[in-house]
Amino acid sequence: MYKKIKNKNKLLYLTKTSNFSFEESVDLILSPELYWVRIFDIPLPNEKQVLSVVSTFFEDFIDVENYKYYIKKQEDNKYLCFAYDESQIIDLIKSAGLNLSQVGNIHFAQNEFKSFPENEFVSESSFKIDDSYYIYQDNILIKVPSSFISPLEVQTIDLELVSLSKYKISINYNSKYIDLKSIYILSVVFIFISAINFGKLYVSCNSINDITNEQAKIKEKYKMMPTIMQTISVLKTFEKTEKRQLNLRKELVKVFNSKKKNITKVSVKNYKVSYE
Amino acid sequence: MNKINPLFILLFSIVIFLVSLTTLNESKNTLKVLKDEKKEYLKIAINYSMLQKAWGDTSLAQKNIEFMLKAANIQNAKINTHQKELIIDIKNASIKSIDKFLNKVLNDKIIIKDLTLTTNSLFMKVEL
């Protein structure tokens, strides 16, 4: 037998006509009318390999393109194979009045009622949930009309007493165009690139600090003024002085090299050279 | 507790990615600006240091002038200091000595404010 897990959330039984009014988180059991199930003899060693080929086994019953699959190994080379229409289940969850974010685990009815306590007054494996009758026939759970079973022999299942199995499916509620795996891969890629970016940012911030320190060293080395504005102001004064002094020297050299022989006096006033 | 919608996780990771990208770009731009600023800063620092040594340090001007006067063999020069000015007054000196002294002054980084030169005299104000 399979391992049972304790139910944390309210358990609801989803059919095509369900209507709920819950605001808390719920787990769902899918009625047999919401999935296809078959037992196939497939000579492959594990569920993963079976999953890759199982759609071909359903080709005779359904349009395999629109379905997803779930495999449960029963014994060697014998598998219980489920096919379900994800978009149909999402639509039914919404039409049942549930918010998609409320829904926790989703289970197949096929796996959840096999171990339900039987009593001596009911037929071996028939039971009733929400006014619908079900029976295990050749190990497959099927919904049957009430006329097939005597109501007196049928036990009504209280969902509070059902312990869910570990066999559950995950539904991609998000988009028809992107599956859950791709969402997680994309998220990981974005987070990874972000981590690289933050690493580069750290290096960049360090470089910024280094430059600030280097500027302080330059300031000290070249004995600059306290602020860059003061330094620039003094530098401009020096440049002005240099320009004036160099011009003055050029003018004096011109006068000294002139061919006028009778120069007796040379004067410099306000950086202007005059001679007599 | 409700399950976290994977689309929110994707959205969150995209937001983190965009934030990291924007912050990194801003940081890179800041770094580029700072690198350019550093280059400019270094250029200013070198210019400042060079010009400061050439024209800013007037503390040795008086000693240099005295040395130049001696080198030009001028004995009778009067040197006075007045309000950050060094006044040099040379009278009755040979034209050769004055020429030698003036050549040295003009080849040095001395800030000449006023100058009056005749064949046997020189009057000069130098900034201190």
C-alpha cells in the first residue's frame, strides 16, 4: 500500500458541477469524469520513461495534444496511467468559485478511496460522494448511475475521514504559453544574472571608493588647496601671472634686440614696456 | 497558507534583475564620470604643482636676487622690502653688470612688477 499523508487543508471533491464557497486553502480530489485512466502493460523500467511514450497509448481515446499525463507504477511493466486536461481543470476550479491560489494539492479520486474503511453492509467497493455513485471495477474507479447500485448498500464517504495519498499533480495555473518548469528556469536565470550584476556592482562600488582615495592621495602629493575650486582659482592666478611675465620678457627682448641705437631708458609699468 | 503564484516569483525575479541592471548601469556611469574627473583632477594637480613651484614660491626670491647681484658683481644695490614687494635700486653700475644681472632675472621665474632701466641704473619691484 502507499504511504498516507496528513491533510493540512480542507479537502474538496471537484466535479463538473461543483460549487464551493471557501476562502481558506484547499486540497482537491478530481472526480473520475475529469480524467482518463487506464492500466497499461509497458515494458519500461520506470515512470519517467513511461511518461515519455504514454500519450501514444491514449491516442485511441483522446486528442493527446491537449492532455497532460501522470504515471503510477503498480508492478513491473504495469502502470496506472492518467491523462487530464489541465485547462479544463483550471476552468472548473474557477467555475466552482475557488481562487487558483487557494488550491494546494490535487489528487485523482482513483488513488484516494481504495483504502476507505469498508463495512460488512455495503457492497465491496462502491460508495457515494455528493449524490454521485462510484465503484471500483477491475481496479479502475468509475462513476455509475444510481440505478446500478442499491442505495441501501452504499456508504457515503465523509471527506474529513479521507487521508490523501502521496500521488498528486501540479497544475500550471499561469499561462498556456509558458509552463511551470520554464517559469522556474527563467526565474533562476534572472536571479542568477541579478547575482552577477550585484557582484559587478560590488566591484564597481569598490572602484569608486578607490578613485576617491586616489584623489585624496593626489591632493596630498601635489599639495593642493583644501577644495578643488580654491585650487582652480589659484591655478588661474598662476597661469595669468605666467602669461603676463612671459609676455613681459618677450617685449623686453624685442626692445633689447631692436636696431634703434639711441634707447636710453626702458620702463615697465603695469606690464607694459616703454622706452625712450 | 496560500501557495505563492509562480508568476509572482518570475515577476519578482524580473524586478530584481531590472533593479540590478539599473543600479549597475548607474554605478558604471558614476565610475566613468569619476575616472574622467580623476584624469582632469590629476591634470589640474600637475599644472598647479608646476606653476606653484614656478610662480607661487616667492620665499626664495630675495636670496636669489642677492645671489644674482653678487654674480653680476654689483656692490652698491639697495634692497628694501615693502608690502610684499622687493625693491631693488642700482645706481652708477656698469652697463655690463646691469646687463648680466637683468639677464639672470629674466631667465628666472621672478615676478617683475615695475622696471626702469637706464645705461647705468636699474630700479625694479619684484613681487614677494
